[in-house]
Amino acid sequence: MHRVVALIALLLSLPLLGLFIPFFQTQDGSAAVDLGAQGTLLHLWKFVLGDYLVSTFVLLTGVGVGIFILGVGNAWLVANYQFPGKRIFEWALILPLAIPTYVMAYLFVDVLQFSGPLQTLLRQVLGVETLWFFPDPRSLGGAMWSFSFCLYPYVYLIARTAFLDRSARLSEAAETLGYSGMQAFYRLVLPMARPAIFAGMALALMEVLADYGAVSYFGVETFATGIFKAWLSFSDRLAAVQLSLGLLVFVGFIFYIEQSNRARLRYASSGVIQRAVLPKTLLGRRAFWAFACCGLTLLCAFIVPALALLKLLWQQGLSIDVRYAKWLTNSFWLACVTALISVACAVALAYAARLTKSRTLVWVNRLLGLGYALPGAVLSVGILSLLGLVEAAWIMSATSLVLIYAYLIRFLSSSLQSVETGLSRITPSMDGTAALLGATPFQTMRDIHFPLLKRSLLTAGLFVFVDVMKELPATLLLRPFNFDTLAVATYQLAADERLAELALPSLTIVLAGLVPVIVLSRAMSASKRY
Amino acid sequence: MSSKISPKSAVTHRGANRPLRGLRRLLVFAAVACSPLVWAAKPAELNLYSARHYQTDEALYNDFTKSTGIKINRIEASDNALIERLKSEGAKSPADVILLVDAARLWRAETDGLFQPIKSEYLDARIPANLRSQVLPEGVKWFGFSTRARVIVYNKARIQASDVDTYEKLAEPQNKGQVCTRSGSHPYMLSLVGAMIDRVGVPATEVWARGMVANMARAPRGGDTDQITAVASGECGVALTNSYYFVRMLRSKKAEDQALIAKLGFIWPNQQTSGTHINIAGGGVAKNAPHPEAAKKFLEYLASDAAQAYFADGNNEWPVVTSVKVENEGLAKLGDFKVENVSVAAMGRNQVEAQKILDRARFK
């Protein structure tokens, strides 16, 4: 078991190690006009890197606040209360996950810009020439809103699972001790759900860090801008890699702080019987506010963007490119295969850490999860360097295995976070009891853990599936011949500035992602609580 | 069946020579597979790595396959992505033809040794010398197949044409708060600035960059089409954009595009001075191409009248072959113009310096 896990860990860490290869490669002949890595980094640091760091920090803070409020707030409402529309909101609030960040960015700007429907309507209603108070959507603020709407489902899903799995005994104990609802929430429920919330927020914020397409559309310059500037404008692969490694070190440091902060805390509730929380029915005004909160979130994050897409499509006229079927099958196939393998790897890695109680393995898992914060293009450079070293890069043109490999590393974090969060809520004493009763670890896993973990596994698979459907940079770089996906098709149209024409492929990505989102999320709500 | 069958007993035991029968079948199959008949029937292929991202190129490739029977296997990605991939693939790369859409990238690919020189009288005759790489004894490494210009559009209601008819004038004080551009880090902008460095030197270019930043109506963002719409909507008074996006709008039948164009004035920059900056889209045969003959055939096809007409009519670029008649009413409307005389090598060499200048001037 351990050898298998070690092998998996090694395979998945190779591209990250591959990032170090440019350190050992000498610059080629064109170095005459290049500055060398030191020159590039120094130049960047002197003039632009400081600004990039500041705007990255501001963006992350803004998005962090946004997804916390949207994700945790909605998850709390849906998990604990009964109000009109809750059955729909439960699964519908996950839908924005299907929209890629770059499509959301485009739609967000399209709806809110000067010539867009909202401002035009307001101008007509108020009878003015310009709305001086209306902020420009193409700005740091706009980016914050757009990313928050797009990424809160990560926090929502994981937090909701955490809230649902919470034992009723906790709340009852809190009530008898005199806590009001809000106090119980702040003092008890929120801290208990901390690993889950952190996991969800980490995923979302790493995705913001890694993003290049959407942030540049907003005109925001983040650290990723610096990485790409070094790589593309200065043609300095080494400097780009150094900056990326710096980024990874920073993300690793954050994880370290979080890990050490909760090292002494235990999140699995002990107690023989876990009773699920019964949702409290809300009446009157409270029900209305709950409905309004969830409804507004859904409206802004999904309904309005979807309508905007449909309107674009309508204006464009429905002309289906002959290659759509191929794009769709390619995307679907890649997403399914990657999701399955990724969940399997995540389970293997998480279990190995749990069973051996080895701190090294915990840290290995952390390191492997860092791939999520890397821009897809940079990760691909790592893979390219690796393949180049062994002169096997031609494989890429013949098969999509390299691409799947890249996806595995890039998205391991999503599945790992979900599985680890799920595992952390299962008490070690359960394992002990099972061992006492004569079960092997495998039997424990199959008969006890698996039913308890089902929701987390579904979440993990769902995250990876949707991520792969939307993935663009690594796909562009590593795909074989004649193998375009929906995301690639969208990119080609956007690069050609045929923005109206990318409505159909974008909508297809969203729809294709929606089907598993809805199916799995309903399965999650329907699955028995324990 | 618990009886063991040893190799020796197989010959005599279970019927005819089982293992040998399989081997015989394999040999027959191999012989058939290797026979010239089979290879002759195998369709020829061409592996294309293309940075061209234009929908209209589909027709281009389909026509080539129809007329020659050679199937094209394609990978389309940005120039940099392709160059990275090619460098990693090294000697075993399956690429036959590499097409790129920026002069500086062509130079980069050439310097990185990604092209192999080829000798083609057809191409040498049809493509002007300044639009292909220098002639070496072994041949020419890459050829330009179409050009596009960086032009100025302005809002007729707000700006006088005489105030914005050169790149340099955009940085002058009279245009404060009027200028829109895309990000300076985009290859098209870097090539423009690289050409400017070649013409007037680094200090003057830096002064220009700072002037541009001081004149900006808003921070650079969006693509070239976004700059056009920004000028039309009044967000800014003047913008730099790529000629083919403008011509595409010019030829569009949609009412809103026509309304947009009506508000805009168009200028060929620097006609009285150095000429308008142009950029080249082109390519060459890859260094370790597995199908070099097919690759050469494809490049010659791109210089043929039919393909050149596609570039003009389909994507609103200018063909490099001067004898081709352009049937594009949009391009015709814009007329002829004086072209800047800067070499591709200069644009390529100056790219790093261009980015440095833009960073110092805080040109985002």
C-alpha cells in the first residue's frame, strides 16, 4: 500500500520538480540580447513587481471576503433552515461553478458596462446622460465581484457538507447553555467548520492566484502578470519559473500557518450516535429574508450571466459549427477520466497519511496540493521541461495522456481538500473500534468510511470534472493533434475577438458542466444523513 | 484443464503447431503491412503548428487537403506556447510547418533554431525580400504570408485628424485624456515599440511612452476591438488598433457596427514621415520535419493566388504577393499607404528593451 502511494506521490510531484530544470539549463545563443534571469527579476522588482504584489493582495482579500459571505452565509441558511425555495436553492447555488472565470468576466463586464443593458436602463429611468456614480466594471472592484460570484460555490459546497454533518447534539448543548442562534453560530459552528471553510477558500483563492485570462480582461495586474511578463515579453523561462516557485512558497507558508494553528484541535465529534440537525422552519419576514439572500446570490451569480449568454446567442443566430460534437466529446472524456483517477489518487494519498499518521506524508500531500495555485501554463512548462529532458516530448502530439497527467497535478488539490476534510470528520476512535472488532484497514475503509465519505467523494469528483471542462492554458499547450476542447474553441474565438461568437461554446461548457453539477448535488442532498 | 503443456509437448501434443501457427500469422501480417502496396495507399500527412487563430483559415486548410490529398494535423496555440513546446520536443518533434503571427516571434523562433532553411524558387519569386528571412546558402528559413498594420482611429466629433496623424502625436499634450490602447505587453504593441526604438532610439521612445501614459483616458485593457468600441462610445478620443479588426467592422453588415464606424475617423499614421508600422504573419518548415516535402508544398500553397486571396478576403490582411488582386472593398476603401522600413530582426531584437521601457514608463 505504501509503495503504491509513494509511487503516486512521486509521479505527481515530478512536474513540480521539473520546474527546477531550467535552473540547470544554460541559456541558448540568443542570450546576447537577453538579460539573464537576474536582470529580468531585478528589472521587474524595481518597476512593477511591488505593484503586482499589492494588487494581488487586495484582490485576494476582496475575493476572500466575498466568497466567505456568499458561501458560508448561503450554506448556513440552506443547511439549517426551512424556507420557501430551499429545495431548489440547495442544488442551484452550486451552478455558478460551471461557468469558467474568463466567461464570467466577459459577461460581467458586458452586462454592467456603459453600453450594457443595466446602465442603459438606469440612464433611461433616471433621464441622465451619464451615471457618474456607477463604478466601472473593468477594474479591481469589478474583478473582486466577478470572482466572488464565480468561486463562492467552492466554499458553499464544502461548508454545507460540514454544516449538514454536524451533530445535533452540539446545537442542543449550546441551547441549553443559553446561546442564541447567532452566538451558537459564531462560537461553535463556525470554528468547528473551520477546516472545511479554509479548504474551500483555499481552493477558490488559489484559483484566483493562478488566473491570468480573467484578471487581464479586467485590466488588473497580479503576480501572475509578472510571471507571464517574464516568460513572454522577456523570453526568460528561468525568471518565470523562479517567480512561480516564489508563489508556491508563499502558498505553502499559508497552509503551514493554518495547519500549525489547528494542530491541537480536533474536528471529529466523539459520541456514539450522531444525529443530524433538523432544519428549523422560518416564518414570515425571516423566511422572506432567507429567500431573498439565496435568491439574490443565485440571480447575480448564475441567472443574469446565463441570460446574458443566451441573449448573445440569440443575437448571433444559432449556427452550430460542425466541430461542436467533437469538442464536446473531447471535453467530456477528458473530464470524466481525470475526475475518476484524481479521486482515486486523493483517496490513496489521504488514507496513507491517516493510516501511517506520518507527518511527512501530510506534508507531501500539502505540497502536491500546491499545484492548484500555479498558473496552468507554468505547470505545463514544468512538464515540458521534464519531457524535454528525457526527449519524450513528442508523446504529447500522439496521445492525450500527458494532458490528463497535467490535469491530475493541477487539480489534485480540489479532490485532496474534499477527501481530507471528509476524513477529518471521522473520528480515529472509529478506526480503533473497527480494528478491535477484527476488521482489516481495507474492510474498515470499504464498510465504514466509504458510506461516510460518499458525499466528500462526490464533491471531489465534481470539482475535478468541472475544473477540467473549464481548463484552458495547459490544454492549449499540451494537447495532441486535432484535439480541441470546448474551452480551446472559446479561446480561439476570444483571441480572434469574435466575442459574440463565443456565446455558443461558452454556453456549451456551462451546460456540460451543469449536468453533473445538478445530478451530483441532488444526490448529495438526497443521500442519507448519518 | 490442469495438464501442463510444456513447450516441447506443444509440438506433438495439442494438435498442430499452436505457437508456431500464431507466429506464422504474425509474419504474414507483417509482410502485408510492410508491402509497398499498403504504404502507397497510406494518405500523406502534414503536421502543422499554427499560432493563427482565425476562423476563416478553416477554408484555407480544407482547400489544401482537397487539392493535394495531404491531411493536415493541427495544433493551434499562441506563438509563445508553440515555441515552448517546440523547444521541449527537440529533435523528435513531429512538427512540419510552424506558422506565427508576430514578427518578433518569427525572429525569436529563427534565433532559437526552430526553422530549417529551404530552397524554393516559387517562394523566392513571389515573396518580397523584406518580408522573408535573409537568404543563406542553404536557403531561406521563414516567409511572411500576410501583413497587418497598426493604425489610428479617432472620434470624429472630438478630435481633429491633424492632431493625431502620427504615433508620436498621440503622446503630445494636446491629446491629454484622449488615448486608449491595449496592454503594452501584447506582442503587437511590443513590436510597434521595438520598431520605434530602431527608428528613433531608446531615450526618445521612453519619452513617447511616458507621454502616452500621461494622455491615457483609462488604463490599458481589452483587445483591439475593445479600443475601437471605446472610441466610438466616447470613452476616449483616439486609439491604436490592428487594421484587420477595423476592416472587419467596416465590412460588417450589422447595423450596430455600421453605426459605430460612422462615428470614427481613420488614419494611416506617419505617412509624411517614417511610414505606418506593419507586422507580419508567416512561417517556415520545422527543423526536424518528418514530412519536409509536404511542408514545402504547403508553404508554396500559402503563397499561391488562392491562399493569398483568402488572407485578404477572409481575414482582412494584406497579401504579400504584389501581383494578387485584392477583392476586399474594406481594404480598397482604406487605400494604399506608405510602409515603415524596419526589419523584422530589429523588431525581434528590441522586444526586451521595449518591455523594459514600457515598464519604466508604467505603461501597463
